[in-house]
Amino acid sequence: MHILMIAPEPFFEPRGTPFSEYHRIRALLDLGHTVDLVTYPFGRDVAMSGLRIVRCLRPPLVTRVRIGPSFAKVPLDLALSITALRQALRHRYDLVHSHEEGSAIGVGLAALLGVPHLYDMHSSLPQQLSNFAFSRSRLLGQLFTALERFVIRRSRVTIVICSHLQEIVRAIDPGARTVLIENAPGAGEVSGRGAGVGVRERLGLPIATPVVLYTGTFEPYQGLDLLLAAAKLVQDVTADARYVLVGGDAEQTAHVRTQAEKLGLSDKVLVVGERPADEIPGYLDAADVLVSPRSTGTNTPLKIYQYLRAGKPIVATRLLTHTQVLTDEIAILTEPTPQAFAEGIVRALGDDALARRIGEQARMLAETRYSYDAYLDRTREACAALTADLPAQSLKSKANSQPV
């Protein structure tokens, strides 16, 4: 298939949805398809055979786009719509594949072209408003809810990244075709085995120093305030532990450093900022414990799949965002309180047998359920669902669609 893909994100940047888009594209190319990606005017180009990146114009005064909903996305999405429409009119496509709110554009273009639409659902649109504390407007929430329902009901197939999203889709449309593809492509990632020594040297951390690692964005829902509060309590038991935090923009990293200073943890917390994707495995190799203190949300964090492959003990909050993948057999799950999270870190650092056992079980899970072959099979399944025989009612409602 020749696919028109719409991605309302800066592509490529090392953060959640762009990572997911990158691996989705890689799998589609490996299956023999070609992709024209219409995306924002930010991010670095990625060279892959069969991929063509088309960037929309940059609106005046817009120099960056933050994670989650933002006012900057309004003119950006308008520019994205114009560019996607031009592409649709200039080229022949077999499928429109859209991500996040780009699905509103994708559904319209698919209807215009008479081809199927595939919705790549990375999160629930109305939930984004609360997760990112963007707005409490009831009207805006209703608008996002209506948009989500509209897109799901008019998509031939919906890809979801976690089981909770699958439940949301089926509640909206019990007959919807959904394919669960976790953000765990598995293969093609740089191995960090042995690279941790160099990371520790650069950070000035001796081999014997216990290292607790967090990687990811520094958005409020990630729970870094919970992690810092827990770190303060851990110092009473394990005073030599160090906390390495990878991620965050300049403003966010400055805020976290200020928080750490207020708690008297300036010499314990190392905030290294955003690092290139190929450096992350080295940081994972350098760590003794991997943490995910997320406090809200329901989607499984992308970092969890990287953590599993690292084979190190994971400490995470016992919330749906984690328990869709993590169990007590492969992680130390705690209540989302500083005291409980601190106790989890102390267990991971103090019980070597436990740390080895759950770390190895996590690695085994990653190598089986979350392998690249499994990821490719699910992508193939989503493509096959586009061509499957539709029920009579769906055939009638999609009478103008052309089979791929």
C-alpha cells in the first residue's frame, strides 16, 4: 500500500508519540508498504527507504510545540491540514493512517479519496485535557469526547497501545475493529550492555554507588515530585544512593533541580536533561534500579518496555498505567505515596536475590511477548483487518470506500 500518514507531532524528537510513530513506520516499511508522512515543521529528518517526510509550514511566532494539548497546536494543525490536503490531491493513496488529533484530518481525507482510514490511538483525547492540566472547560471536554467518538466510528481499524484504550474504543463502538500494538518494538535498538561503565564515569559515579534511574518526560503526571519525596526518605536507610534523571527541557530540569535543593538532595540527584535515543540503553545499563513514579494517567509509559529489556529491578506505582503490563512477579509495585515508593526502592537496593529474580523475569517477558517479531505480526494484523470482509451494516456505511 501507498500510505498517507498524518502525525501532529514534531518528528522526529525523542519522546513518546514520535517514538511510537517511528517504530510504526519502520514496521510498515518492513512489510513492504511505502509511507508519505505529513508532520510538523519541527524535529529531525529520518532516512528510511520507502519513507517520504512532508512538513507543513511553520505559523508565525510558533517556534516549538510542547507535549500534550497546547494553543500552538491550533495554527499548526491548520497548516498540517492544508499540507495533507495538497498531498491527497497530488498523489494516489491506498490508505490514510493518522495519529492522535490528526485523525480528524485523516477521516475527512479518507472520505474524500474513497479509501479506508486507520486511526492510531496513542491516548484518549478528552483524557489529555486532565492528564496535562490543560483545561477544565466542560465544553472543551465535550468537544474532545465528540471528536474521539466521531473518529472511532469512521475508522476502518483502530490501533491502540494498551488494553485500557481498547476498552474505551469498544465502549464507543462495540463493533469497532481494534488491534492492540504495545509500544515495544524490541529489535533494532542499540544494546547498552557494558556501556554503563562509561556513563558512570561521565557522571562521576563509582561502580559501587547505587544508582536509581528515571528516564522520560518531566511532565507533572510523571510523578517526579513523588520520586524526590521518596528519595528524601530513602536517604535515612541508603545514604549513598544517587538518583539520575534523564529527560526534560531546560525549564523543567531547572525546576527539578530547585525541588531537589529544597529537599537537601542537591548532591544526590543528577539531572542530565534530554539525551539522544541511542544513549538511553547505556544509562539503563548503568542503573541498579529503574523507577516509574507516574501518579496519573492510564496509558502504559513507553519507558516500561525499555525497562523490561534492561533486566533490572523496576519500581513503579500500582496504578493502571503500569499494571496493564507490570505484575508483582516482574516489578516492585507500590502505592503512589512517598513512603511506599521509598520502601520499594529500599527493597530493590537491599535485596539482591529479589532484584536479580524480577529483573530476569522482566527480560524474559520482553524477549517473548514484546519481541520485534510479535510487533511486526500485530502490524501485519492491522493491515489485514483493513481488507477483511466487513459486516453488512459496515459495508453499507462505507459504501464509498475502496478496498486496499
